[in-house]
Amino acid sequence: MVEVVASDRVDLTPGAVSERTGVSVPTLHFYEREGLIESHRTSGNQRRYHREVLRRIAFIRVSQGVGISLARIREALTTLPDDRVPTKADWSRLSRRWRADLDARIEQLQRLRDDLDGCIGCGCLSLKSCALYNTDDVLAARGPGPRRLLVDRDGGDDDEPLVSPRG
């Protein structure tokens, strides 16, 4: 006779996980391929998820919503304990790691907003006199990308005017 051992783990079908999280089944499969969540197979080769995956998916979705990359999310999730369900303290620890990144992004978006307000507000539509126009490409020496919008990591002053001295 086969002994059945009761498990305190509740297994969910992909459809049930999708319904409870609002994430499509293909997205669940993608998260699994990316190493963000795990499933196991039944004897009939059907995919099942442990109930704990619901919190992981919530964490993934919230993290994505604030702009955290899947690579950073995966890195954070690998620090969760395997021998127990993650606690509120575990989740809090993970989110604190990104606070400085989020603060920097907020600052960057505020600078973008302020520069766009000035450009939209002046109405000049002139590339010769526009304060946002980079005549003679004077910012190229500071590196690639939108230098006025990037946090300056090289110690220079990215708030210098973009118009060349000839202006």
C-alpha cells in the first residue's frame, strides 16, 4: 500500500496563478524561463506552482512598475530564503536596496520635466536660440547620451548652458 503524506504546500495551476495575480500564463512561463519563479511538474506533466509564487509575482510586478530591471529583480529574489516563506522583513530588505536608485531616477525625471516645461513654455521653436539646443555639440566631450538628463557621474557640471559661446 502507498502511503500518502499530507503536504502543507498548496499547488496552483498556471490558470489559477494567472487569475489571482493578473499576469497572463505566457508571462508566467516567461518569468519561469528568466529564473524569477519556479514550478514543478505533476505525474501527468502538468505545470504547478506553490502558493508562495503569488508573493514573488506581486514583488516582480511592483518592482517592474517602478522601473527596476528584470536582472536586478532576479538578483534580489535569489537572496530570499529557500527553507521558509519570505517574511515582511525579507521583502522590506529587498526594496530598501533600490531606494538610492529610485531617488536618482526621481531626480532625473524632475530635471527632464523642468527642461521640457522651459522648452514648451517659451514657444520659440528656434534651434538657434533654444537653451536646450546643443550648438557645436559642446556636451559630446562628457560622453554619450542625453548629458543634461543623466546624473553626472564624472564630477562635471551638467547644468552648464547648452548654447555655445558664439550663441
